[in-house]
Amino acid sequence: MRRLYFDYNATTPVLPAVAREILPFFTERFGNPGSGHEWGLEAKAALDQARARVAGLLHCAPGNIVFTGCATESNNIVLLGLLPQLPGSQLVVSATEHPAVLEPARVLAKRGVGVTVLPVAGDGRVDPDAVLAACTPRTRLISVMLANNETGVLNPVAEIAARARSRGILVHTDAAQACGKIPVDAPALGVDYLTLAGHKMYAPKGVGALYIREGAPVGALAFGGGQEKKVRPGTENVPYLAGLGAAAELARADIAQEEARQRRLGEALLAGLRGLGREFLVAGEGAPRLPNTAMVCFQGLRAGDILSGLAGLDVGASAGAACHADTESLSHVLAAMRVPVEYARGAVRLSWGRPTTEEDGAELVQRLGQVLATLP
């Protein structure tokens, strides 16, 4: 039985074209980009090319890009590097943010920063009016994700940023799940900071980037050399950054066509699921969403049972609820969206990607049907 991978929001494979660009930097092109000889200059050229390619994907200048180790680090640099420098400040975040934003927010709250967590509508979106209503004269930063990692729901970040700008409030968006899947124009969004993750867009794990608008203040979490404008000091991971640049270039070349193809795959997949005769809802179905994501919530079932059955049929997917033996903790995203518990317990996130074919989708429906037939 061939394996079916439907967990692309968790991580993606490194595409062959990306791997080919990475490999030489482990062997013959191994120089330190801070060195002035030929080996170092080769590495510096690769770093410059990677920065230009990521900037091309985000439609910004290369100087706006700071390389990091991952999206979590990028988010922490913005929140923890900025707000402790502003005594008496307030942070506004949404209730459906990734833990890479919510956990730094909790740390900031313990350090005396005011933190306001905004509710979302039933479709999972943040209301720009609610964001601005939550802001006070102390508000220094708003952090609202561009695309939710569980549901794929897209937030009106550009509208939020435009309103915040009129009040002098900085805006950060975690775009880790959006970059490479939909067009993302950082300057057009109007944000001051934007987070990108390599392993969500077919580059290796352990590499990411942070867009910083020209003139936006930023702090640092580590200190040492002068790399990455001292925002993220340390010798750069040239092989993986070369891979990130290659992945960004591949995404930029055909993002509109691939977005449309993956959206068609999703429509066919949901049509197939509706033919299985089991009651379900799709979280955030009425909202703008990523083309590759469906959080399917089966009524009266448990995600752990569904996923166990799928794993036995060589299918990779993930849950919207974290199940641990006799206890179950519902997804904070679904809870914030007020998804009924009888549906939220049976939430399975299906996410697909560039290698996914129509045949894969049809086979997933067939295997999922087998699993559901064994459940009460």
C-alpha cells in the first residue's frame, strides 16, 4: 500500500531542486560568508542570492530580510526583542495565534507588559474593528497571523495594519503558513514585521526569515557578531539558506497556478468526503482560506480514533484536538471559534501540497471511508 501524506501544514519535503542547491555548500562551497577569501566570497554570494530570492517572494527589498533559525525564533525576536524595551506597553494578539506567538505573549505578561487576547468570529477571522477597539494609548504592537495553521483561515491583516498605522501602532503577522501557498506582498500588507518558515514551503527545517519594514524598531535576543544586522548574530547557515532561497524562487515562479491547482484538489476532496455519509463540518468554511487546508470536524467521533485508523492504512494527517489516553484537550483554535464540542472532538486537519495529485485525494477518501465504517 502506497503512503499518502496529508500533513503539509506540519512540514513539507525538501523538493529535489532545492536539495540540489543545498548540497554543494556542505562540501566544496563550505566557506564562512564573513571570510574575505574565495571560499568566503562564494558563501557570501550565496547568502546574497538567497536574501534576494526571499525578498522577491515577498515583493520587498533584500535589505528588509533578516535570516533566522525558524518562524518561532522570528516571532520571539519581534515580541521579546521589542516590547521589554517599551515600559508600560501593551500587546494585542488574537486568540487563534500559534503558540510561537501566544507563549512569548504569556512571558511578556509575566514581565509586566499588558497583553490583550482578542476573540475571533465563528468563522475564525479577526474583526479589524475589534482590534482597534482593544487598543489603548499604551498599545505598541499588534500581532495577528495571516493564515491559521489549523483551519487555513486568512485574516484581514492589510486592513488591520492600515488602521493601526493611523494610530502609530506597529503590526506583526506570522505568515509561516501563508508564504509559498498564496501571494504575500509584505509592503502591500502594510505590516512592520512578517514571519516566514522554511520547512512550510519545501526548504529544510531549521531556517526561516523575518521581514522588517525599513525604519521599524527591532531588538535582539542574542548578542555576538554583526551578522543579520545584529538582530540574529551568529555564523549563517549557508546551505539551508541557499535552500530557502531556492524554495522561494520556485514558489514565486508559479504561485498563482499552484494555488489554483491545490484549491481544485481541496474541492474534489471535500466533495468525496460528503459522499461518505458521515456528518461533518469544515472549520472556517465560509471564510477566505488557504488553498491546501481543511479542518474536517466529524460529529460524534474522536480524532484519535480516526487518525489511528488512517495511520494503519499508511495515511499521514493530524488532529485538531490533542488526545492523550483518557484525557482530551480541544484545539484552542476551535474553542475560540466556538465549534460545538461534539464536532471539535472529531477534528482532523487535512493539508496537501505540491506533490499531491488528484489520485492521492481520491485514494484518501477511499481509505477514510474504510476507517469511518469501523467507527460507531
